[in-house]
Amino acid sequence: MTINFLNETITPVSFAKDLGMTIDSYLTYDQHITNLISSFHHSKLESYVDDSKILLSFTVANVDCLKQQLEEDLYLIANSCSENELLINPGKTKYMLIGTRQNLQQLPVDMTINFLNETITPVSFAKDLGMTIDSYLTYDQHITNLISSCMNSLCQINRVKKCFDKEALTLIVSALVMNKMFYCSTVWSNTSSTNIKKLQLVQNFACRIITNIGKFDHISPGLRKLNWLPVKEQLLLREAIMMYKCVNELAPHYLSDLFTKRSDIHQRDTRSHDSLQIPLYKTSAGQRSFHYRGVTLWNDLDIKFKKLNSLKTFKNELKRSMLEQIYK
């Protein structure tokens, strides 16, 4: 694949630098990320294209070391970016402390850090890849923003719904509202029951727009007609689908590797031989994690669903079974 230019033979390269970024042939940015990773001494890097985060776990007793280690790694990142002709904007850098309410209340009042002569103060929530994450991982702010956005879209659709037939209206609501509402639901589905009820009201409004059900009429017949599961059950379905992907190695390795079958630990022929090993989380925060919830959900799932060979068949059969149980 060589070309000739001014009597010179030019050979393709696997990666090149452009505006300070190292871009490879497959646009995976592996080389650029590798350069960033080599800059860290204490933290862990998580990147998605040009959006990067550094993570550092600590105990309350080691909080002084935390600030020193963070500032050291940030200084190393700044030097690395400067060498690669990249510009860092400290004003856009978010710094958030995540933990239980009890642990965060034990931290000193002054938890600011210095970065390029800027003082960065911890924020209570921040947006990351479309999700609003808060310090306690309650996702209250995310749900509030989500409901506001969905209701705004539904109100606009409601004004022009007479211009569309039922099929087109269903597609519009599904595309502009339902897909947005359940975006990254596996992450935030451990939110409070109060938030789930608020989301159910949004789904009910969407259903009334499509089916023309009255404001004071029961919503279940409309949901059944649209083959929509209530929000709580829809979240369970989506978690079960994610677990199917993890168990059958259809998900990324960082998720699949979280789960271990009991048959891989011991060879005793017990009733739970093919079940997943339940992680030992003693705190409620640990038991709200996808790791724990996913294992519990998968172990309680009927064996006939676990043995299905196709992801599409698994989705359809499980949803059909849930619809029958709810609307029987």
C-alpha cells in the first residue's frame, strides 16, 4: 500500500501524532491512552476517547496521603500533556469524593486540592458520559434531570400527537423518551423506590399520549396493549439481559470477570452447582452494586431461561413470561 510522492516512497504507519494526540489506524487511541497511563504513580485511569478520569481509593485515616497523591499524579499528567502539546483546562476539571454518608462526614472540612495554580473544590455531583453521578451514588440528581428532560419531550409530543397515527407515535415516544429514560439503567437501577415511582409516572404519561387513555383511567390496560413492562420490571429485565451477556461472555471482560460459577470453585455435586458465587458484601452499599444484584437475580432466574442459546430468544422469552405474570 505504498505511494510515491516527489520520488519518495511513503509507507503507511500504524499510528501518528496530530494536535498532540496519538491516533492509530483503528481509532482506538491505545497509544495515546498508554502514554497517559505511564504518567500515573498512584491513581487508575479510565478513558473514553478524549474524556479521561483518574480514580483513587482511600480510607478516612489516609485522607492526607490522598491529597498529596492526587496532586502528584495531576502534576505528572500536566507535564505529559505539555510534552505532547495538549492543553489542560483546570476550570473544567471536576473533583468528587464518593462514599457512604458516614464516611464522608468524617472527612476534614477542607478537602480542596491544587492543580496548575488553581484550587479545586469537591463537587456534590458531576456528569459523566450522559449520567449525573453524585457523591452518595443515590442518583437522585440524575433521576431529577432525566424526568425533566423526558417530560419536556412528552409535552412537545402531546401537542402534535394528532398529526401522527398510533404506530408512528409509538416509534417517536420510544425513540425520544423511552430510550433516554432507560439509558445506562444497569448503573442507576439501584436508586430509591421513590425515584422509581417518579419514573413510573413518566411512563404512564407516555402511555396515555399513545393510547388516549383518560387521566383518571387505570393505566395497566394501556401498558399491556403496548407490551410495556412497568419501570421496576423493565429494570429487572435489562439487568437480566446484562447478566446473560456476562455469563455467556458477550459483555466486556471487566464485567464478565466479576462473576464466578460455584462449579469453578468446587466439584461437589450440589443443587446450586451451576449458580454464581454470591459476593460477600456486608454493607448495604455493597449489596446495592450490580455485582451483588446481578448474582442474586441470575441465581433466582428459572433454569429454562438460563439454558437458552440465543440472546434474542432470551430477551423475548423472559419479557413474554414477565408480561404474562404481571398482566394475567
